[in-house]
Amino acid sequence: IILESIEGLLSSPADFKGLKVLVTAGGTREPIDPVRYISNRSSGKMGYALAAAALQRGAKVTLVSAPTSLSPPAGVELVSVETAQQMYEAVMERFPAQDIVIKAAAVADYRPKIVASHKIKKQEGTLLLELEKNPDILYELGQRKKSDQTLVGFAAETEELEKNAHYKLHAKNLDLLVANDVTRPGAGFGSDTNIVKLFYRDGRMQSLPLMDKKMLAHRIFDVIRELRSTGNSNS
Amino acid sequence: IILESIEGLLSSPADFKGLKVLVTAGGTREPIDPVRYISNRSSGKMGYALAAAALQRGAKVTLVSAPTSLSPPAGVELVSVETAQQMYEAVMERFPAQDIVIKAAAVADYRPKIVASHKIKKQEGTLLLELEKNPDILYELGQRKKSDQTLVGFAAETEELEKNAHYKLHAKNLDLLVANDVTRPGAGFGSDTNIVKLFYRDGRMQSLPLMDKKMLAHRIFDVIRELRSTGNSNS
């Protein structure tokens, strides 16, 4: 696998030249008050690896990133956001100009309905936090996608991975879904490696072995190149 | 100020030799499900700077740290925790052996009452998250403190800083409270600088100018040394 990937790198140094790729990364933060927020365990590593791979392969890359502790690859256009709503706006604005969009960010499904303007003080008893739904960025992208655009989604699951992945692929009109069971060692958030299954529109499912996220990023672009050459879109 | 602090460093290289210092740092994470959590904007920089300063001044240092993106100073005993409950247990177990405890961590006051064992799927409408109180580590430490132990707390406030600080100092039986208004530029979470007010048991309040967190850490140990030399405890 290692040799194959290195060969892939050497033999296709610029196979995405002339293409615009937008990658989202990181985990959004949804404020409860000026100090507290709801977030998730996304490290941003998968998204940053995808942005770096796209750059290496000649694409013009926009990285829309929620907070991470990573440095963006030199050469990307970085758009820093915090909340799902901000990510929604940043992505929607840029979507029409893109050839390929990969949503690797872990976007909060819910946000606090009311954001307190001051730090909430401790009080007696329990506290109820009402959450409302965030916009569904991937669904909106799938709706607006044109036939020459490729849309790739990620799914982090803890149960019923295949069922959820097939549903998400079709409900959101994706060209490819990369799903991982985050409960498996080596596939979790924060890890440098991942273990994923690829779900295709034609019903195929492909299990990849544990691999470095950088290597997986190139593998995903190999698949995208293949999909685009055979006409992946909206079929 | 810079010269003064450098002199302080040079002239007192080991004024905490023989003392045990425990510092807490970072922002705790309170899981909602395997993927999502509630956290806060603490970067851990203040706590890590305090641990480094204590080491430089000769102390034996234990750093109980919630997740941060920082590297612990070489030479500390690092105890990594995630939740407030884990921090409570780690600190309580080690408290009797300490001479000085500085609680710089941003500990969640509340945690989700029920932690879902699987990732919560999106559903129609809003969602109610019930939160219950975490143990109050600082209060428990104040209760158990012996006369030769020094207990220092932090308070991050967004309003009524002085009133809240005076209350916290006495309610939690602290020897010193370091309070900052996190809404001020240069005093916020994540910043390399801080602007704080020091509150003493005798009612004194001292406003410090904007300073680097590393410098502030040494300033706090200067104050602790002074308090311990004049007998700060439980008076």
C-alpha cells in the first residue's frame, strides 16, 4: 500500500491542475454564553490532509476551517469560521465557483437556541439548555450541485454505519461518502490514522484498511478523479 | 516591568525549593455523547505558565490538565483529565501532599445529566439538554485546606467582576483570587497576555497592567511567597 501510494504521488503530480477544490475541516463551536460552547472531537486532521493533498496535486484549494490546533497547508486560501452558521455562509458563498467540495468538518447539528450575553452563573438544581437545529450544509450543497460538480461527504458513526451511510449518500445527493466507525481504535477523532468505508452512488461499498490520514486523502482524490472521468454526477 | 521581572527571576531562582505545587489548567470537556461535548474557551496557557514558573523556582510541580493543545513543561508530573469529575478526583487525591494549589483550569459548572452511549441522531424540532451540577472543586479544597496550605483560585468574569471576586474568595476560603474580565482585549481566553486584579483575604485589591502570562505567573508566585512568609492561612 505504501509503495502504491508513493507511486501514485510521483506519477500524478498535477492531476487536479485547473480545478478548484473546497475542503471543510474541524469541529464547529456553538456558543452557550461568552465562555462556554458545545463542540465535538474533530481534530481537523482529515480535512487538513485533504487540503494538502489537493494542493500537491495542482488544485486551487479553499479550506473552510472551524477551530483546530493545526497549521493550514501553505498555499491554501484559509477561511476561519467558528459556528455551523458561519460555515454555512462561507461555503454557500464559494460553492458556485468550485469543481469539487469535500465536507470533512464535523458540523454541529444543533446550537443553543438562546446565547447568553453574559457568563451564566451557577444556580440551584439542574439547568435546561434548549437546542435548535443548524442549517444542513451538505443537504443544501446536494440540492444546488450542478452536473460538473463533485460533492464528497464524511460520516462519523458509532452504530449502524452502513445503513446510515447509504441513507446519507442519497438523502444529501452526494457523489461519494467516506464513513468511519469512530468507536474503532485507529479510526477515532484526533488520530493520525483512519479506517473508512467508501460508499458510491451505484451501490458499491469499499472497505479500506487502517491508513494514515495523509495517505487516505490521496486515495480519496484517486477515487474522485476516477468518478469525474466516468461522469459521477447526479446520475 | 520587564526589567523588574527579569531581576526577580535572576535573584530568586529557587525560592520554592522543597515545596510541592499543584496547578490545574485547561477547560474541562463534558460529554453529551461519544462525539459531542460541552467545553469552554480556556487555552490552558495561564495554567501551563504557572506550572513552568513553579518549576523554574525550584518547586516539585504536578499539572492536572484538561485537554489543551499545549506541551507540558519538561519536568512536571502531568495528570491528564477530561471531565470536571475526573479533575475533582485527581486533585482531591493529591491535595493532602501539596503546599500550594493553584486552580487555573476552567472547570465546567454543569455537565449533561445523561450521556448518550451512541451518537445522537438529528430529529425534528428542538432538543432539550438537561444539565446537572459538577462537584465544586475549589469549594471542597477550601473546606479541607490546612493552615500551612495556600490555595489560589481564578475567576473569569464578564460582568460585576469585583463583587463576584470578593464573594468567591470568601465562599471558597481562598488565600488569593486572580480575577480577569474576559471581555477586555488582551485578557481573553487564548491570549498570550492577561489583565488581572488580585484579591486578598484582608480586603485589598490590586490591579495589574496587561502583561504576558509567563510574567504574570512569576508575579503570582511573588505574591504567594509574600503571603506564606506573613502567614496567609485561614486567618
